[in-house]
Amino acid sequence: MEENKKYVRKSFLVHQYEKEEEFLSNMAKEGWHFVKLHKGIPTKYEFVKGEKVDYIYQLDFVAAKEDAEDYHQLFEDAGWNEIYSWTGIGGKWYYFRKVHSEGQVERIFTDSESKYDMYNKLWKKFGLYLMFSIIIELNAILICADRLKQVGLVSAEGAILTVMCCLLIFFIILFGSVIMGIISEKNKIKRRLGGML
């Protein structure tokens, strides 16, 4: 049974959802079909062995208040199968797929305005949360650094504080890159539309 399953560890930041879609589509072309993911760092994707199929995967983030039955019906009517969902900050990520058809537009977001709205949703749900987290982490680093001056670097407490500071710096860089990624994607779309948004 386990030979029919495959686990792949891979991480994508929230603004890299299109790369995640491409990854899942490429796995399906090799005969590995996405079933679910297991949260962690990096994320563990679970696949089952099947026929090689040219599936198109699409992800969508929906705020909790917008998640209604007609939302799901809209995708079903358009031929998309809901494969998986997981709850995140302020909403859910949905994973959809359908078989690729030649000459068909196989995107949930087919126009730049819809794509911009998606990044705007991500900004509203994640951007402020991440900026708030960075402020808290910067304060924690200052507290750690102050305490480190008192206990010294060579003590056990000093070693723990040093590791904590490094982890906090890592998360600041990670959260900062997510914020910059979302802003960058929004700006690219805005430039494409000639600043109309």
C-alpha cells in the first residue's frame, strides 16, 4: 500500500501559490496525484500513484466570511474538482483540479483584475499579521540582546538566547520576504494594467 503513496517535502510562501500549482500539475504528469498536505516546515505533500494525467491545479484563498456554498458550486459548474482545503489565517486555501483541455483557458483567475484581487486578499489577511509579528520579534530580539549582555555569551542561558535571536531573525527575514513578494506581485499586475487599479 505504501508503494502507492509518495511524500514530498517542499515549501512555498503564500505569494508563490502559482509555483505550487505548477509543482502539483507536474507531479500529476508523472502519475502522482495530490491527496493532502501535512503542515510543517517544510510542508509534506501526500500523493497517490495513478495514471499519468495532465491535470491543471489551481489554488484559491477565501476569507472565512466569503466561504459559501455558491462559491463551491461556481467551481464545480466550471468543471473544477475540489481536492483539498486547509484553514489558515482568516480563511481557507482550496485546491482544485481539472483535466487540461487543448484550446481552453484553464485558470481560475483569467484576468489581471481577478489576480490583483487575489493578491489584495492575501495582503489584507497576511500582510498586517506579518508586519505585527515582525514588530513583536524585533522587540524580543532587543530583550534577548539586553539579557545576553547581563549573562554573557558563554553561559548556558547565553547560548539559548543566541539561538532564540537567530530564530527570530530567520522569521523576520521569512515574513519580510512574504510581505515583499505580495507587494511585488501586486505592483507587477498594476504596471501591466497601466496603473488602473
